[in-house]
Amino acid sequence: IFFRVLVVFTMDKVLPGWFSEISSFWPGQAISLEVEEMLFEGRSDFQDIKVFKSKAWGTVFTLDGAIQVCDKDEFSYHENIAHIPLFSHP
């Protein structure tokens, strides 16, 4: 049986000095980050891309209004990618 999950991200908003991620995936809540500087804002053939510096989380990368990774938590992605090959090497 194939289950399909529909996650609708509303258009992310950069209100004066703030980025807010609002999603139907987390009803009743949102995450907002204070923006120090917008580093890149553009659109690829497939998605909206934003890269900005936040006060608390460092550089933040978003796709279609959803936060993908930031300086403060990137280690959790890279450590998991690196540990498997490192531990399997004789």
C-alpha cells in the first residue's frame, strides 16, 4: 500500500528583518528566524532558493520556504554521513 503525505509549505515570508516558515505539516506552529543579511534569493527550474544570515543560527539555506540546513546544526547531517564509512573501514 502506497501512502502519500501532502505537505504544503505556505509562501515563506521575510517580514522586516524576519524569516518565517509556516507549514501545514506542523499545524498551529511556525519557526521564525531574525535575518541579519539576505545572501542569495533566486529561483531554479524547480524551487525557490534563499540563503541568509540569521542572528542565532548562522547561515541558513531554504528551499521553497522550508529550512534545509544552517551553520548551527549542519554537524548532525555531516557526522551521520561520515561515521558509517569511517567505522566500516578496516
